[in-house]
Amino acid sequence: MEFYYFQMAMAIIVVIVTWIGVIATIKWIWTLVKHRLGYMVEKHEPTSQDNQEFVNIDASRPLPSPSAESSAARRWNYDVFLSFRGPDTRKGITFELYDRLHRRGIKTFIDDQDLQVGDTISPTLLKAIEESRLAIVVLSEKYASSTWCLEELTKICECMKDDNRILPLFYNVEPTDVRYQKRSFEEAFTKYENSGRHRSEKVQQWRDALNKVAHFSGWDSKKYKTERELIEDIVEYVCSKVQPIAINMGDFEEFEATRQAMNMVMKGLEDDEVTAVGVYGMGGVGKTTMVKHVSDQARKNGIFRHVIMATISQSPDLRKIQDQLADLLGFEFKEETEIGRAARLSKEIMRRNKILIILDDIWERMDISRIGIPSYEELQKCNSKVLLTTRIWNVCHVMRCQEKITLNILSKEDSWTLFVRNAGRSFESTNFENVARKVAGECRGLPIALIAVARALGDKDLVEWERAAQRLEKSQTANPDDKGDASECIRLSYDYLKDEDYKSCFLLCCLFPEDYDIQIENLFNYVIGKGLFRDAETIEEARGTTNLVVAHLKNCSLLLDSEEDGCVRMHDVIRDTAMIIAKSKDGHGFLVKAGSGLKHWSCRLHEDYSAISLMKNKIRKLPEELLCISDAKCIPKEVEVEPNWVYFDIRIDGWSSNPYKRNVPNSRSSSLNTTISSLPDWFVNVVTKKSEKLLYEEDCKGLSNILMEYDHGRLHGLKHLSVIGPNKSLKELMNTTTRIKQEPVFENLEELHLSRLDCIKELCVGDLPPGSLFNVKLLRIRDCRNLGNVLLPSKLLQRLPNLEIVYLYRICKLEYVFGCEGFEPEHSKLREVALLELDAVRSICNGPVPRAMFRTLKSLFIYRCKSLRSLFTSDAAHCLLQLEELWVENCPLLERVIETSKETVNDNNKIVLSKLKKLVLKELPVLNSGSATTNIDIECLSLEHLYVKDCPHFSFPTSASDYFHSRNEVQLDDQQQHDVLYRRIWSPTLES
């Protein structure tokens, strides 16, 4: 019947020809025949009903090559553009499809907002269509009721004229309804035509776009049992067309040796009788790069639909290998056991077709079924193959490779070509070129050595090149396959690094396991722990320097780019050399056992080494002595026997140059960048419970109340606590309102240091239990800009009977240091107070000063307190019986040292500072000696040194000794004494 209608159409066409012209008619005939033939090919089976059409995707169809498109050199910003009507599918299949594509690494554009009536399609949306390689059009029931969807579709058809790029999904609609605008599509177009708001030409464009898309191969949702199956089918097809594996080919170039090997590998991959291909070659010859290139070509040629790759290494980590392969196949393991994961991976491989599995860097025979790779016989059933690389020829044999291919070193001329390109220079004379050729020859045709040496020597003069040639010539080994050739070349590149910090940073990279994605941030932590880049004034500056060094090491080919963001890798040949250097006498004394499968801590393993790497091992019993940990992830969650450490210095991601951290032998110290609650229980028992010094580093995650840390860590023996910001979650240091326990806290704490906590507003909310903070002697706070009003209210001050030193620096909103209302201590041990750059401070005390408060004070330092008008009232001054040192500088409003009162004036009291020995007055523009001492006689009987500078209103008519009634000969402006006291101000300690 259908063929009859087709014959009738052809007859009608013949008649029309005579009226509309031959050329136009031929074009029309060809279009009709092409569409009709396409329709007949796509039909699944003959049927008398138009609405039973089957829609199919031919997975073997290649995408148009760049050369076949008008935009030949275009790089797509998106792999897929999703066109859909939001109210129909956004929260359903469209979201699921986007999520699955995104997880498979397919960069997909999805408009995150539904257009409203009156909106126009944004230029961003139109640009996204132009920059997308494919478009998936979700044709839902109401798709045509959206003029914006139709405009979007028209733009897609305009930009993607090759039908292979437009992929329709007929979602609960019949393909023929879309093609011929039936049912809901007909209703939508009837409204458009009747409304009169749309030009007929525009409506026809929309019809043509729908008709065109409906003729393309796609997916019909009604042909699938579940939406999950439909989505999996779409995702698999897209992944087969858009390579999701990031294969960085860099400056790959086919030399004769690589070309020969590549041709042989490709021949093996094309051979239906071959299931396993092995590539052999010495380390650094370029095996990995070559097989990546070949696999990419094989996928583009349609030999394989999927390429997945995993690195095996000397100590295979089966879980990591399984995760790498699963990630590239687009699924995640729910199974926990090795057997369960292997079974799942095998099932996922077998349910797909044409997979190339690359196993890189195999060192010995391994049972691939333990990974989850099916047997060669099973792989052959689904047209899949294994391609492996190794340094050992026998591995190809024991792994039953049907094709064994050797990747040879480069020829002499190819070596010279690669060498010159990486040296980045021309050689001025024949003599210079001869020396350079000699150097290149000593690299023995090994690409990794040629590149490393060329880049190391590129900008050096002839003398340096001659020295390098002599050195390389003397170091050659007898065995040409020995990696010593490469090792010495890499050592030369290492020696030419800029300075010792660059070299140290390079060597730190060998602490990580083989074939490891090294996070630059973790490397930075090691850099700080090693004490590098000491010239950096801030941690951000040091981090920036580390990034620059890493970039330089990559430029020198000593580090490689990683496929993971923020990471680098180290070639195993270079890592081997770095380990040799680091272990040597002139290196750094590193011991690297990362990923070696160790189960026990070796006796005396930690002696005579500056760094030990035991990452990726199974050690569960730790030594009984000092241990330094640089990463919280390295702490075992469980240990068989808890170590009994007497002394330790645990630094977890620590900034070793912290000003508050003094490394003392035989200490129990911890530095954390995480909360104690996140650490294993055994670690809390062994470390934090015994810690005497605890430092919280900047951005300590989850730190919001130090009392919770006290309870979790059982910090009863803690003597020294430092908290370093910034820390956005720490609003108050201690909050008792949420604490159930009523026992004292920090009862043995002696020193409290706070720094750069801009978000903290109070030291304590609520009342501390009696006995808390009883032994605190030193309180040091700096750069906590939002601590306001009173620093130590009377309730908190009562808990500090043994406080000796208060050091405050740059607390911008603080008005008073001590809140004394309703508080009358019987005694005080306060002996030193430093108030530095407190812009808002109005007075030392808020309210009347208790008589015992300053009775033991020996030193008072005031610097740049812009709102301060006087230091003490006369009543308080009578209590300064032990004051020995007074420094007042840069207080522009300070009029009086001692504030007078009516009672003082009437009684004509005498104030005696009998112990004051050193007095410094600097940059006090309104300090007036007359007003400061009117009717008050201040006697400083022990004064020895007086330093006065830039105090225009301060003067005395007689000698300083007579004026202050000193029994000593007062030394004026003694710079040496001034400097001694100055150093004391900026470095207060309990020992001072």
C-alpha cells in the first residue's frame, strides 16, 4: 500500500515538472526521495499504522570530523546542548539525563530557568547552541506549545546542519505526530495561525524544524521498559561519540620508532583474532603516551566505542584500579568486598560492546579477574580487547599477549630533533652544536632524558654545556637498558634548578606513592612543614610561591600535568631518581616506603631521616617514640595496640613557623587543622589527652566552641593553647550555655594565645564553673578586630586569679580591658600589661579599680591608643607599688599620666612610684607636665632611665633626678636601654 502511494506521488510529480521547471523539480524530487528512503531504512518492520514508527540510533555512525565542517578548527565549549520544555521534563527525565551525562564527564549545557511570557531567548542561550557539539531535543507532548522551544529548535537546525549532531528523544509522543504536526502539535500550530501574532513565515520555519528533526534517528521512550534503560542507552551513545577521557597528548610527535610501534599496535587492535596486545619498552621511552594516542585514533576510527585506562604500578592497589575503570564506565561501586566489586565491574564490561581496556605499567603477572576484567575469551564475545604496557618483556609472555610490540628508543637524528625543540634555541657555532649533539647522544635516545636535559641546559652558555657533556660521559653504565642513563640525565636537570628551595620542593614529590595524583595543596603543607620559602611574609605568599615552583618544575619536565584538578604527577623514572637523591648524603635523608604493602613498623625505621613516607600501607601498630604526621588522612582509623608515646610533636597540616609555637625537646605538642571530634578514638587517647601544647591552625574546620574540644579531647593536662584564624565559625571562644557538664575546664592551662580571629566577639558566653582557667598566667590576643567593649568582664576576671601577663594588639573595638564592677580580689599576680594599637580603648578599667588589682604590676606598655586620655586615676596610682617600667608612645589625646580628682587636689596628696626605674614618653603631642602634676607630687625614687621624644609640652626646669626626686643619677635618652625595652614589648614571655 505504501509503495502504491509512493508511485502515485511520482506520477503527480511528472505532471508538475512541465509547469515549474526542470532544475527546481529535480532538487525537490531528490529531497523527497532522500527523506522517503531514510524513512524506509529507519522503519523496524512494515506496519499499516503511521504511529508505529521505530526510531533507532546507529552507534557506529561517526560524528563529522572537524575537517568536514565549516568551522574546521572549532573547539566546542559544550559536548551536549539539552533542548526541552521545562514544565514537562525539567524535574524528570531531563534532570536525570543531565546528571548522568555530567557524572560521565560530558560537558552539558542546560538552561537553568524557564522562560516566562514576554521573555526573549537570551544571547547566552543562542551562543551555547553555536558552541555545542551535539544537541539532544526532548520532544515532549507540549513542546510545540512553547514558541521559545521552537525558536531554540530552529537555531539548532541552523547551526547543526549535519543530522548526526541532532539527536531527538520522542518522550511519550509519536514520531509521526512531530513530523506531521498531529495531535498536541497540531493544536499548538492552530493557535499560532489563528492568533495572528506570528508571521506565517516564522510559523513555517517552526514546522520545517520539527519536520527535519523528526526525520533524524533518535530514541522513542515507548520502546523502553523503564526510563532508566532509556537514559542509559542515551548516555552510552553520547559517550561513544564524545570521548570523556582526558588524554593530554601535549607535544606528541610521531618519530620513526613510535610510528613503527603504533602501526603494529593498530594492526593488533584491528585483528579480530587478537584480544591482548602488549607494549614493551624501557622506562621513559614513551609507552604511556603512545598507547593513549593509538587508543584515541582507534576510537575515532570506530574500532572501539569506549576506552578505559588504569595504572597498575609495582604495588597494585586493586580498589584504586577498580575505581579508575568504574569511573570511566560511568558507575559507582555499592559493593564493599573485593570479590563483589570485581563481579560488578565484569558485568558492566560485558554488557557493553567494543571496549579497549588499557592496563598501564604492569611489572609482573597478575590475575586480571581479581580486578574484574573478564577473560580474553569472554572479552572476545563483546569485541573488546586489552592493551598493556610494561618495562619487562617476559610480562607480555606471562600475560598471554598475542601481539608483543617493542617501543624502541629514538634514532640519533630523531633524538637530535626532539632535543633541539625542547632546548628552545639555536646553536651559534659548529663547536657549540657539536657539544650539544654530544650531550644529546649521552641521553641514549630516551625521550624523558632528552627533554629533561634540553630544558635544563637551554639557556646556559657553552662552558656549562661542556661540563654537562663531561659529566654525562663519565656516568654511563655498562648495561644500555639500565635506567641509570635516564637517572643521571634527570640528576643533571635537578642540579640546574634555580635554588635549594626549588630542589627541596621537587624532592618532596617523591614522598607520594608511585603514579599518585599529588594535590598541590598537600605538597604546600609539606613545603611549610619542611620550612621552605622562609622569605614569604604570609601563608598566602608562601602558597603562591609553591604554585610558581610547581609550574617551573612542569616546564622542566620534572613534573607532569594530572587529569585531576589541582594536582600534578611524577613520572616513575623521575620519581626513582628523586628517591635516590633524597636518600643520599647530599640529599635530605628521606625514607620512602609509600604504597609498599608494609604491615609492621620496622625497627629503627625512623632514625636518621628527616622525612618518612608510609602512605598507602597497612601499618596498624605505631612506634613508641616521636612521630610527625603531615596529613590527617594518614592517621589510621584503628590500631592493634595503642602506642605509649612519652613525647611527641604531632603536626597535622601545620604552619611550622607559627610565632606562638616554640619547638621544645621532650614535649607533648599537637597542631591541628581539624576538630578533635573528627580524630580516631585511639589518637585522642594517645595524643590529645596527653597534650600539653595544642595549636589550632587557620581555617580549622568545624571549630565553634573550644569547650567542646576540651570535652572531646579530655584536655585536662593542657598547659598551652593557641587558636589561629581566620575562622568564620568561631563567634565566641567559650560558650557554657550548651554545655551539660559542670566540672572545671582548662584547670591546668597556663598560656592562652588568640590571633586573627576577626569573627570572635566575646571570650566567654555564660558562667564558667569555679576552678576553670585557674592557672592561666599569660593571655595574648592579637588581630581580633571585633572583640568589643570589655575584654575581661568581672565574672571572667574572677576565674583568673593567677594571671600575670596581658598582651593585647590591634583589637580595634575594645574600650576597656578589665571590668571591675562588683569585683574586689583579695590579691593579684598581674605583673605585665601591654596595650598596643587599641584604637577605641578609653581606659584600662571600667569602673573603680580594686585596690589589689595593680599592686604587683611591674611593667606597663602603651602604644598607639588613639582614644586614651589618661592612664590611671590618682586612687589607682597609689596602688602601683611595684611598677618598674612604664612606656607610653603615640597616644595623640593623652593629656595626663595620672588623672587628678577634687579629693586629690584638696588633700594635696603625694603619689610615690618608688620602684619605677625606666620611663619612656614618645610622640605625646598634648601631654602637659604642668597639668599632669598640678597639685600632685609624683616621686620616682628609683628612676634610672628617662627617654623623652616628641612631647612638646612636657618639660622640667631642673634635672630629671631632682624633678622626680630620684636617688639615682637619671640617664636621659639612652638608646641601648630603649632598644632592650622595645624588644621586651613585642616578645612577652613568662620567662621575661
